[in-house]
Amino acid sequence: MNLDTLRTICMSFPGATEGIKWEDHICFMVGEKMYCITGEWGGVSIKVTPEQFDELTEREGITPTAYMARNKWVTIAQFDKLRRAEWDLILRQSYDIIRSKLPKKLQNELG
């Protein structure tokens, strides 16, 4: 897993966009709402379910995201902290969680 593979996965979801925020953070969004944040600094932050939050933060190299932990975001320090299948699943789930909070009209437009 690397940044290019992460980008390929994130951009494969319907309506996904990519942008830069805070000068150097690469953000993957749906409906202008972020579901994955990364950058040259190496970590990846994603939204997870409450159950996943507890499970994942017990693993080495995965911590609650600063300022976003109350919203169940975790930061994965390095790409090798998850297997490829886990990345595929967790990125899709993060996308789905954020997408589900969008207005129904926008969700329908995304397909």
C-alpha cells in the first residue's frame, strides 16, 4: 500500500473528489465532505464506526485523530499497519458513513 494505491481506491467511489486543505493535506471527499485525509507527512485519517474506533485504537500505530476523535476518526500512522483487504474495506466504510450523512437528493445524484 502506498499513496498512489490509496488515491486509486478513494477515487474509485461514486462522486469522489480530491483536494488540498491546510496547505499540505490531501483530502478525499464526497459531496464536499471529507472521508479520508492524508499527506506527505505519512498518516491517514479516516472516519470509522464506534465499534471500529475502539477496536482499531487498541492496535499499535492507530490512534484517535486529534480534534476529531469525538467524531470517531482514527489516524493510521503508516500504510503497513493494515493489510490491503483491510484498507479496501475501511476506506469504503468511511466513504459510506460520510455519504450517508449527505442530503438524500445529493445521494441520489451520486448514483
